[in-house]
Amino acid sequence: MKFKDKIVIVTGAGRGIGQEIARAFAAEGARVALISRSEASCLAAAAEINESHPGSATAFPVDVSDHDAVQTLAKRIGEELGAVNILVNNAGITRDGLLMRMRENDWDTVLDTNLKGAFNTVKAFMRPLMKGENSSIINIASVIGLIGNAGQTNYSASKAGLIGFTKAVARELAARSVTCNAIAPGFITTDMTDQLPEAVRQSVIDKIPFARFGTPADIAQTVLFLASPAAQYITGQVIAVDGGMTM
Ligand code: NDP
């Protein structure tokens, strides 16, 4: 029970990587607030975790790109769960297309969710995190924020921005013993990558030394390490969890 009674916020926890992160913390004794946009998937994800770890998960359906809604949520979580120890910014979306054809709305929606969403949550939960001992913020970026990708200018910019944000927050909060790190996943098996056509999937696998996609558990275990006492002197870093793709 490495995280017994710690309060953990995980955004984008309705499925995929976020739900696995929430499940992994619950298995280690944490009390987890799951945030995602759709009420149905948020409630279902929390209920599933509570089946194996009763009372560990609470659903808070909120759109992280909505600044005021996130502020209100932070107050509610403070009242219902108490001081927050760990914040994981995982909510993210894609709206792919070549730049020539990309609509303004595709750019704005991706930046608002993937980058402004993290600004909103860090701003809202900053005070409770600073009050705790050795709190951590972990932002789920992407290897695409490091190397770029044709058809993903919006997504690449949002994830590169998230990495810059991570480093600046790390510098601002180090004096309060709050660490802030980013994880850059490679290609992980979730709904997001299930949409890839087989030819694209194979061409990606050809570039991965491990010759396979990663799993949500690969990311969740790295998050738990970064949130653990073993990582309390690590801050402002980006850890690629990508089967060697970007080494
Ligand atoms: P999924 O599409 O499977 O799940 C995304 C989750 O984020 C859903 O629960 C979704 O909720 C939630 N979400 C989306 N927009 C918002 C919002 N505005 N407010 C609150 N919640 C929101 O994604 P993955 O699990 O694959 O990805 C998780 C993170 O990892 C993302 O940041 C992604 O960019 C990153 N990543 C993923 C990779 C991969 O290969 N899968 C590779 C590199 C990075 P809802 O269902 O309600 O919309």
C-alpha cells in the first residue's frame, strides 16, 4: 500500500491510460478522483475500480478546458476528499489533419484540452498541493511533442507546450517540494490508437525497437514511480515510455 490514503486526481480517467492510472493508485491504497468529460464513462470507470478496491474511487465529470468549472471542482474535491497530494494531467484528444486542411476549431479544441486543461487544473489544485508534503504533478505528454508528426500540428504543439509548461511549473514549485514531471508515451493500445489503419499501425511498429505497442500499465507504473518517495528529487524531466522509439 505505497499510496495509502493519498488523495490523487487523474484527468481523462474515463477509459484508456487515465483509467489504468486511477486503478493502479487505488490498488496501492490511494483515494482517487476520476475526472473526465462524459458523465457515463466517468461513473462507469469509478464503479469498476470500486468493485476491486471498494470506496477508493469517486467520479467527477468535468471538462478540463472549462476554467471556471475546474475551479469549482477543486473546491468540491477539497470539501469531499481533503488535501490533494498527486495531480495527473492525462486528459487529451486528437483532431488530426494536414495543416493545409486543418480547421481553426480543430486547433483550438486540441490546445484547449491538452494544454489549457493542464493550466486550469494546476492553477486550481496548486494551493492544496503546496500544503502537502512532497506532492507531485505528472503531465502525460507524448513522443509526438518531442519529434512532431505530419497531420498532427495541433497535437504536437499542445504536447510540446505541455512539456514547456511542466518545466516552468517545476521551477516555480520546487521551493515548496512539489515535483512536476512529464511522461512522453509512444504508441499505447487504447481507443485513441485503435482507430489507426492496419498499414499505419505496421509502419509505426517498424520504428519501435520493442516491435509492439505499449500498454496503459506501462504508463501507469511510470506515473506511480514519479509520484513515489523514490522520485522526490526528480523534477522538470520528460520520461519517454516508448519501447525505444525516440532514443
Ligand atoms: P483515450 O481517448 O482512450 O481517453 C481519453 C480520456 O480523456 C477519456 O476519458 C476522455 O473522456 C478524456 N477527455 C478528453 N477530453 C477531455 C476534457 N476536455 N475534459 C476531461 N476529460 C477529457 O486516450 P488515451 O488513454 O489513449 O490517452 C490518454 C493520454 O495519453 C492523452 O493525453 C494522450 O494524448 C496521451 N497519449 C496517448 C498515446 C496513445 O498511444 N494512446 C500516446 C501518447 C500520448 P471522454 O470519454 O468523456 O471524452
